Amino acid sequence: MAFKSKFKNLFRSSRGGGTAAEEAQTSAETMTIPEIKEDRRENPMVIEEILESIDREYYNDPSFDATDYTLQTIPHEVSVASIDEMRIKLRLQHQAVSKKLADLVLANHEAFVEELRRVTEIENVLQSAKGICITGRRHLASAKQGVAVGGISILAKHRKRQKVLAVLESLKTIKTLQKTDVKLREILEEENYPAAVQLCLECQQAASTFKEYTCVSELSSTLQDTQDQIEERLDKALEKTCFGFDMHHYENVQTAYRLLGKTQMAMDQLHMHFTQAIYSVSRRVVLQYAEKSAGQVTDGLQRTPYIDLCKKLHSAHFLPGLTDLCKALWEIMRSYYHVLRWHERFDEASASTEKLDEADDDWTEADTPLSLPKETSFNRLYIKKKLEHGVRRVWQDVQQRVKPYLLGTDLSQFHIDNFLQVLHKLDRLMSIGEELSGSESKDLHDCIRMQSSNYFKNYHRARLGELRMFLENEGWEACPVRASFSIFQLHEFRFLRPAFDNRPNLAETSFGSTMTSATGVDGGSDAGWFGRFSLHGNPFDETSVEDEEEIMTEEMEKDADDDDDVAEELKQDFVDEETGEAPRRPSSYKVKAPVRQANEVSGPILTNSTLMIVRFFGKYMQMMNLLKPIAFDVMQSMSQLFDFYLYTIYAFFASDRNDGNHFGLSPKMTATLERISSNLISPYHEGSPTSPVSPDNIKVYEPRVSPMVQLQSPLNLFGLTERQVGVESLVYLASQFDLLRPHLESLTPQSKRAFLTQFYSQTVSIAIEIRKPVYRGIADRVLVLDKVLPKMHQVKWDIKEIMSQHSPYVDLLLEEFSSFKERLRIAEQRLPLPPEGREMMWTHCIRLANRAFVEGFAGVKKCSNEGRALMQLDFQQFLVKLEQLTNIRPIPDKQYVETYIKAYYLTEADLEQWLRTHKEYSNKHLTSLVNSGMGGHLGRKSKQRLLSLIEEIDKSRR
């Protein structure tokens, strides 16, 4: 301790600034640290390093004792060298701090001088003020002594009088305030809310001016209660807006809230009221129909939750309940739409007004409060964001109330017309909601998909069974329609009529809500639902919608004569040709055929079954239009209807004469028929159930033609009319299906259109090929050639002289053709054949006759050159007479016969080459040429070689 005290005194003496101490320190520094030089101590970087090395304790406390702190840091074991090193370090730190302080003083010298000057000026001003105060006190003391006491008394009384007058005015104002409450109530009864709020605010401001009076404090609380009542009345008025928007009423309410400075609260309350309105209205409607379903009003239903209430509806009350529910929700959404439009117009008007005010008040801009425009802009932005979010919330709430209503009833047993009505109303509701909010209807789409998927699968299975039953009872008689008949005249396709006014753009036409062009709120177009029913009417009121549609389609129906073109019976689901009425269930019936003149201009050929399929197409397309999530499944079902009809026509009218190659059908059509048979047709066996059990894939039993339809009798040309009606109705159905292609493409998802393209290319476009086996089958039966071939075999072909008269079998063959022509003419009096059918039948008959010629010539055992000339004579006679019976040019397969006859004249070498190139002839035909033709003059080896060649050719064809 003695050692530390000694050095403590030494340090204190050094801080005091003794010359001897400084010299001692300087000499010590020079002796101990010779490398520290003056120029280095002037280096700023060195100074900064030294300053950084100073302990932070020196800066923390103003009362800090540096000497004591330094002595405390000395270790217990010290030496002179360490003490000297510490001293030098502290000295350097002291010099660095002094240097830094001196630099700062020099840097701020001018500011110090300026501040010192200002202090001097203030001192002079204070001296002047002091003199003025002294003079004023002196004058006041002199005046006090010179004024009389009476004058002061007069001044005091005058002052008191002025105060009393002011109190009187205040009392009058207070009396007026007390009577204001009655006036406010009268104004509220008149629903003049802005005036009531303005008067209440003025009274409150006046009350705050006289708050020192006791009676005014009680009046202030009364005015506050009155303001609360006004706000309650405003809230109720705001609630009325949800059920019926009135522009003047809503404007008064908004103005009142704006005067109160509670526009944000008003917007919050408005959205709360819209939510409550949606919930209360939906519950009231559902409760009404739940009580009807229960047959009585019970307290239990009043307390039943909404979801359970929806499950208590009877199916008969579902559709009218849905209609009323949609009508009620429409009124709420229309009110919200008008709220949106009102605020849009108000914002536009406010923006225009602010621009004018800014232009007029530029010269007083400095006096304008800056807080008001910012507050107004903030409120406006808040309301805009609230409305943007609120419109989606309103639509979401509507979906949440409609969804349990849909899921609460099993729609699987609904009639298709009722189900389509449900879909139409839901589609209309979704169109309205999306037009209002600009957002998708995901909840309703999911709900509709859930309800419609199973319904449509069962419905389609039932329609296939119904179609099979109709086909099995079909009389295959053409329904009488005019030449201008179109499927779009049918009620089922009415929803597509407006689109047909713009046929060049069919592929681009959207058919969801065909009668409208939904527009968003921002667009403000009058073409949407809110434009058409903005002020009156309801889109769920069928009368209003039908009136609108009649106005929009008036021009199209003006010159169409649709109702005259469509017979009344065609508007039914099924037509009985004998009675013209729709029977309750299809059954076998006797057909009474309409008599037509041969030159009569007939319309398209279609049957009851064709009309039914067309109507199915219309209903299916309506479901595609309304059920976007399962549109592709519906499209597949439509293709199955067409497939089943195509397969039935082939099975009824073409397969009974199947020769193994489908009468020349293309491989594509053959593959199509096999596909339909494998995927759609189930074999029928005796004792089979009504419909095949196929939970995964929908199949239907192969139909059987009605026994009332005579297809094997030669008297009616083996059912020519029935076969013609069947195949031509298929061709007509394919043409209508092709006409619907743009619509189907627009309704089919983009990712699934490959199936549609494949279906059209592999089925619809080639359905016309069914004509070939149908008409050829009739020709194959009508032309009887069994008598011709024996007559040809009776002809003597090894004659020695050239004949000038043709053989008798030619006349027999021509008689068959004449008979065929006459029978065909008689049949066409009942129903004219289409040119394509007539040409196919004549062509096939001629080909059969030409092949009969070749077949007869090939059966000749012996033939001379004169016999070959007779062959040519017979065929030429046949051709001459045939051209008189038909206008078919050129004669089919004429070269087929002539080439075969000429082959009899070939040499051995030419005959071998001819055999190799003409593979269209059968093995029998070629063998006959070798045995009875030029081969009859050949040697045994040559003939055997040619016969071997024929066998090779036959093997190559297998």
C-alpha cells in the first residue's frame, strides 16, 4: 500500500503539470521507447489507434476517478519496467486525447465565434427589455395614484352588465337545445337521416360550448343517446338495402354515415347485413317447403338446423323450392350489384369534384388542411377493397346456402325434364354469380358433379334400354315431315337456335347461358343478367325469361314457319303412325303406310326411333351445356346412342345376307361394327334379365327385329321400304350428328377432343357405307339367277356355224331385269328411293348378272370358235337391252365379261401371262379356260403346267 500511495502522488503531481516531472517523463520516454517519434504522433491513424486502445471505463461516468482506476489495475507483482511502460502508455493516450480535442476546437472555431456573437446580442436585448419594464412600472404607479375611485366603480358595473348579457344569450341557446330533441324525432320519422345527423352534431357542438352549465351536461348525455338512436335507425335502414335497393334511400344513409365520420363502420355493417339476409332468406324459404312436406307447422322444424331442414323436403317440393330460393337470392345479389354501381358512380363524381376544387383553390393551398384529403382517400380505398372482397364473399355465402339444399335431396329418381330444369336454374344462378363476382363457382360445380354423375349414368342406361325396346317394336315407316324440317325446330334444341344466327362462328360460340352475354360489374354492360333485370323482373321467373327469349328470337322465327314445318305429332316423344298419338308405352303395332306419289318432293326419311334419338341428343347436349365437369361422359354416351342405332340398322337389314365380307364394307367400318359388338352389345339368351348386369361398362342386349316387319317376303321386295327407311334414317342421323359437331367441340374439354375427332372419322363419316350391304342384299334377293344358269348349260356351244340369233337364256335374264324394274317402280310409289340407293341396287344387279355370264361360260365343257362368237352375241344383246332398262352408265363389270370371252382366243404364251395378271377370276373360271378354251388344243404337259400355275395363283390369294 505504501508503494501504491507513493506512485499515486507521483501521478497526481504529473497531472498537475510540474516542469521537472514533464522533463523526467520526456527523458524516460526517450530512454525507454526510442522508436516513438514526433512525426508518428502526428499521424491520424496512429492517433486513432491510441484512442481505440483507451479503456471504455474512462467514458462511462463523469465522476470517474482515473487515478484510482489506474492504480487498481496495477498487478500485485510489479517492477519498475512495467510501471514505466504503463506510464508511457497513459502519457501517449493523454497526448492523443489532447490532440483530438485541440483539432475539434480548431474545426468548430467559426461556429464558436458565431454563437458567442449571438449570446452577446441576446445580452444587449435583455438589457433593453429590463429598462422598458422599469419605465412601465414607474408609469403604472403614477397612474394608480392619479385615477379616481368612482371611475373604477363605473367600469366594474359595465363589465358586469356585459357578462350578464352574455349569460342571457347562452340561456336562450340552451333553451333552444332542449327543444331540439323533438325536432330530431320528427326528422327521423321522415327518414331524412342527413338532416337529423347534421342537427344532432350542431347541437352537440353547441353543448360543448356551454359545458360549464350543469343543465347542459345533462343535455349532452341526452344528445348522445339521441345520436345512438340515430345510428340504430341508420343500421336498420342499411339492412333494408339488402332486400330492395333504392338509390335515394341508400344515398341518404351513406351521407348520414359520412357526416358521422363512420363510413368504414357503415361498410362493415352493410356486409354483415348481406350475410344475415342470405342466411335468413334461405332458411325462410326452405322452412316453408319443409312445412309443406311435413303437412303441418311444428315448433321442431323452427329449431331444426338448416342442413337437416334441407333433407326434410319432399322430392315434389324440391323444384319449386329451388326456384323460390334462387328468386330470393337473386334479389339480394341484385341489391349488392346496385351498391357496387352506386359506389362506382360516387367515386367517379368525387374524383371529378376534387379536380375542380384543386383548380379553384390553388391560391389558398397553404390554408387547406392536409389531413382531410388523406382521410377521404383512405376511406375511399377502404370501401373499394371491402366491396371487392365482399362481392366474392356474398357469392360464396349464396353457394354455401344452395349447396346443402342440393345435397339434401336424392335426384336420381327425377324425370329428365325436371332434372334439366334443376340444371338450368343452377346454371343460371352460377352465371349470375360469376357475372357479379368474377370468380368461379367451385362449390356448386362440385355439388352438381356429385349429384349428376350417378344420375346421368342411370339415365343413360335406361335410355339405351328404352331405345332397344323402341327398335324392337319399330315399324320402320317414315314419319311425314316437310323438306325444310330441321332438328333445331324441336324443343330440345331450342337453346341452340340463337347460335345458328351466326353459323360461320359456330365453333367459337359458347353455349353456357346461350341467351346472355355475361359481363362483369366493371364492364357495366346491359347485355348480362343484371342489365336485363336491373330494375324489374326476375331471371328465375320463367315467364320473364321466356318473354325475353321471344323478343331475342323474333327475327329468326319471322320467316321460318317452324310450327308449320313440324307436325304436331313430332313434338311428342313417340308417334304412332296409325293414330298419330303418343302411346303410354311402346308396343308392337300394325303400320298403315302413307301413300306418296312418285314425283312427290319428300322430306328427310326418319322414324320414331330416329326422332327419339335426336331428342336424346338434344337433352344430352343440354346436360353437356349445363354439366361441364361431366361433359365428356355425356359426349361418350351420345356416341353410344349413335353406335347402337348404327349396329341395329346393320343387324336388322344387312347382316341376314352377310357373305363373309360385309358386302364390300371398308375395313374401317368392319372394325367399327366389331368394336360396337364388343363394347356395347351383350348377347341375348332366353331367360336373361331385362337388362345386362354391367356395373362398370354400360351394355345392352342385341335387339331383335319386330315380327310385324316382313323382311323375307318377295311381295314387298324383301322389305325394301323398311330397309330403306332404316338405312336412310341412319344416314340422316349421321348428317345431323355432323351438323352438331361444332357445338360438341365447343362443349367438350380440349384434352378430350381427340376422342370426338376419332369418333367422327371412324363412325359418323362412314355410316353411309351401311347403304351398300342393305341395298345390295335386296338386289341379291330380287334378281333370281337360279333359272338362268341351267338354261346356259343347255346351250350347245360347240356349233359349226355362226349364229345370228341370241340364246334363250338372255331373254330370261332380261325378263328378270324388267320384272325388277317394274317391282321397283311400284315400291317407289309408296316411298321414293334416293338416287344413291337406286343406283346401288341396279349396279349390284348388273354385276350379279355379269358374274352369272362368266359363271355360265366357265361351265361349258366343249366350245368351238362359233360358240365363242355366240357368247359375244349373247352378251352384246344383253347390254343393248339393258341400256334401255336403266340409265346406269357405264355398265358395271362390262369388261369383266368381255375380257373373259376374249381369253378363249389367246395362245399358250399369252394365256399363261393372262392367268398371272387376272386374279379377279376364281379358280373354276381359270380352269375352264385351260380345259375348254385354247387349252383344249394343248398338249398334256402344257395343260398340266397351266393347271399347276392356277393352283399356285389360288394359294397366293388365300
